[in-house]
Amino acid sequence: MSKVSILIPIYNVESYLRECLDSVVNQKLKEIEIICINDGSTDSSLDIINEYAEKDSRFVVISGPNGGYGKAMNKGLDAATSEYIGIVEPDDYVPDNMFSDLYEIAIKNDLDFVKADFFRFTTTNGILEKKLEPLDKTGTHYNNVFDPSHTPEALYFTINTWCGIYRRDFIEKNHIRHHETPGASFQDNGFYFQTFIYGQRAMIVDTPYYMNRRDNPNSSVSNPNKIYTMNIEMDWVMDILKKDPEIWERFKYMYWWRKYQNYNFRFKVIDKSFKLDFLNRLCQEYKWAQMRGELDLNLFEPGQRNDLKKKIAQTDSAYSKTYFMVSWKIKQHIPQPVKDFIKKILWGNKNGKKKL
Amino acid sequence: MERKNFEISVIVPVYNSEKYLKQCLDSIVGQTFKDIEIICVNDGSTDSSSQILSEYASKDDRFVIINQENGGAGKARNTGLDASRGKYLSFLDSDDFFENTMLEKAYKKIEQDNSDFVVYNSDQYITDKDDYINLICCIRPTAIPPYSPFSYRQLTENVFKAFVGWAWDKLYRKSFVQEHKLYFQEQRTTNDMLFVFSALIVAKKISVVDEILAHQRRDADGSLSKTREKSWFCFFDALMALKDRIEKEGLTWELERDFVNYAVHFSLWNYNTLAKQTRPLLKEKLAGEWQEALGIKGKPEEYFYNKQEYHDFLDAVK
């Protein structure tokens, strides 16, 4: 049995793929399995994979029609045979000591998973700029074995699934898989949550390895079907947490904390015409979570806490009005029909001429 | 040759509704969605309803007429359900009427989302005044997500108040109804609430069409809701059956609070809309054993989402 199966889900990444594959092929840890899952690429990605696979028997190539990130990753998980599983995105790359180091730590400490700090990088005119991303901003949890299933605050750690390795036996025993929704739509969130709620022996280390590319600025999301992909993924996460009332009880506060971070992240990239509805849904959800006692505002940093308090405090009748104040900054982007509608709610028809 | 399947089975229990039956049937026959069977269950009518049914059936072979002894709308809907051959089920009432695109729009949505059921909006028709009024409670706009399909877990108000516990503003997937063994309670009134709310809590996929597609008649002569003093206890039986269902589904830990809040709301509504002379009977029950059985008793004030409603309830049963 090889030591680590490295999963690489691939969709139209020809310009970055060689750099990625080279970095995996050249790992100091030689007993690896390199599982490339081609998710219906329409560029030359599959040719590149096949070219590498011909030269290196450690490659496993899986190719099928486009089915989305989650499905591709699940195919990879199904095919993996090694002791541990790692993930490398095809536009990123890894230093040659990443998997040997992490594997050694995992074995020595008998870990379900180990994760390491990483870099985010950009390349402009051939100049590499990289920024260290610590997993634990407080710096207090590094290099000790902990039990994530009873450490909900570990969900504060920077969210991603590719900066570490996971024991395959742990993944299989807990049936950990990705949500099979179309495209790339936050499917790493579900995987991330499952590893933390089920894991019993884990460690984070403060040596950075993984190189995460940030060249592509977030393009604006304007497809109505994609506006709520974050919500749909987090709905799926909620279903998983609620399979066991005790798990939900333990993690509900961090669930709502995480979702709020996702909301903020998502809000920035969705098209302005959807921002109003999107914020509206946020207010609705957090008011209700508060009413049900599922929200712990102390978990939020002060700026976020105040923002949430404002959003929750609105009474139903004043709701639209206050809500509108909150979204003042985006008002110049609101289309006229929506403005008219808000005017009607705020002032009724008789004062409809009031300037907005 | 007799057909074995249809896209939609429309099920209509009919009991002495000669006055409004034609308007109802016309709006079903005139649906733009044509691949339907119209199952009318004549529940022992003593007026000319059965003649009207025969007349429609003779002109349109999509009609199926079933006659049974009077057993109530719940039993009649179950009869229709068992006889149905459609992929989807629509339960309509014989004194209401519908937009001709109702089934088409509901069908499109349930197919598109592959959902277990779809809810559409409706209003009330005031017969005497020939006027329509909008009720915000049919689909609570602040309770539902802006995307679909979703489950009850995405509702941001009391799960049992997001939609109303009646069957006629929803289109159900028959395989879903069968899989979860959903049936109507065979009692005089409140016989559909258990069906509707059981479906709500077991459905993985719910969709909404936010358009008014049905018109519910109010102040209809002979409407059962006007003569509830003969069956003032039925709502309690329905609530207790729902409580059992929640328990059986293993969801008490999650839904008990919503249920108790709804029990307060529904009890209060029943109390307020009951004829004055019957109220003391209900009051006595609610003040004692029913309050206990429903789980209302002994809960602290913060347990109740709507404090006003809770206090109104306490005042009513005092």
C-alpha cells in the first residue's frame, strides 16, 4: 500500500497544470499514488495528464463528462487506496517536502488528519509574491494533538481542505464525501465540516507548505442559479450536523459563525442586482437563529457582532426600512423597479415621489 | 382502452355543493395542463351534486366518479388517493375555483426541481361581495428562502406557520406520498392538517410558486368550518396525531418548540372562531388535560416566539 493518495480534480486548467503535476511528481515521498480526475475538460488538460501518466506508473487517470467538483472529488476518494489522502488543486503547487513531512507527523501521532499553514501567491510579470496564511490566527493550537469532534472552536481555523492529509480509514469509516452539486460551488465546506465533527486525533502545524494561487480575481457571479450555492452547501452541512442532535448542539454556534463569514465573502462577488435579496436572506436567517437560541454573538469579532446585532434587532414592521439603511452603500446599484418597491413599503403610495 | 397513467390526478371530494360545483369543475376542465384525470368522490350528497357530476363525466372522459356513503372529506380524499393513477396528486375542494394555469405552473416547477411537493399562492373569494382578499399567511414571505428546492430546515419562521395546513394549494408527488404513507385523517374537520404537515417535515425537497393560482371561497353556505361546533375536538386529535408523527420521525428534539408554538396558535384560532355556546367545552379542555398533552403547560414565557399570542391563549383559557 502506498503512503499517500494525492487527488487532483481537473477542469480546464491547461496553463497551470504542468507546474502542479511536476510539483507532485517530484515529491520526496515516493510511495504515492497520483489520482487525476478529469471532469470533462474541453481544453488540452486531459492530454497533459495522459502524457504524465505514460511516464509515471504512480498515476491513476479517471476521466468523465463534467459533473462538478464534488462528484469528481468523490470519484477520487472512491479510487484511492493509500494510507492517507491529500488534495492538490490543479492551479496550485506544493513544495517537495510537503507530503513526506506531513506523513511522518501523521504516523508518529496516529492522526486522523494533519493540516499545515500555507501561502497564497500571485505572479505578476514573472515576479512571485507570496503571503503566509496561518491556520490559527491566535497561534495557540499548533503542534499538539487535539480532538476536533469536541473542539468546536477549531472551526475558527482558516477553511480549506487541501493544506493537509487525511487518514483514508477515517474518511471511509465516517462516510465522508463531497456534496455532488454542479460546478465548483463551495463543496469543500461540507468536506471540511465532516472532517472536524468526526475527527478525534488531529494536529495543525505552523510550517507552511502549500502554494495557493490567487491570480484570478473573483469574477462577479451573475447567474441566478449560482447566487445561492453557498447557502445550498451550508444547508447540506446543517443536514449532516443534525443527523446527530448532540453534534448539532455542540457545533451550532460555530455553524452560524462560519456561515456569516461565507455570507460576507459571497456578498462581495455576487452581481449587484442580487445583493439586496442576498442580504435580506441573511437577516431572515440570523433573526431566526437568534430566536431559536442557536446564535452566540460573543464568538464574533466586535465589528461583525455589531453588524449582526443591527440586522437582528429590526422588528418586522421596521424591517424593510432599517434593512435599507444597512444596504445604503449599494443603493446606487439598485435597479429602479426594486427602488419603487422599497419606496412603496417605506412611504406607501401617496409619498411615492420621495427621492430615493 | 382504459388508461393506466396520467401526469396529474386531481381529487375532489364532493358533498352537497351544487351551488358552486360547476364553477369548480369548469376551472378544472379548463386547465391549460390537459394530461389529468379528475377523480370526483361523491361523499353521499343529497342534493343535485351527483347529477352535475354525471353530466360533466358524460362530456369529458377524463372524469372518474366514485360514489360512497357519507364519511367526510378526509375519507373521500383517501378513496381518491387509492384510486389515483397520476404521477402527481392535486387535492381540490368543490367550492373553490382555480386559475387555469394552476396545474401547468405547479407541474413545471415540481418537474424542474424534482421536488416532493410544490406550494403555490392563493387568495380568498368573498362570495357575497364578489371580492378577493389576500392573506399573507398562505406562504409567509419572510419564512421561505429565495431559492428552491429546500426543506423545512430552511424555513425562517415557525415551520408550521410558513404554509397553511390545507391540501388544495399544493401539488404532491405520488411516490413521495406513498413512500411516507401519508393519509388524511378520517374525521369531520381538520382532516388535512396531519397530511400536509407530515409531508412538510419528511420532504427533502419543497418548491414554491409565488403566484396566486387558487381562490378559496369564504362564507360558503354549508361550509363545514361554519358548523364546527359538532366537531370542535377534531383539531386536538389532529394536533396529537402530528405530535406522534414528529416523534416517530425522530424529530421531536428539533421540532417540539415549533409544534408547541403552533399548538398555541391553532388552539387559539379554534377557540376564537368557535360558536360562543361551544366555547366553554373547549375552554375546559384547554385549561386542563389538553394543555398538558400538547406540551404547552409548564413552558417558560421565553419558549414562545409570539408572546402576545401566548398571553391571548392564557387569557382565553383562564
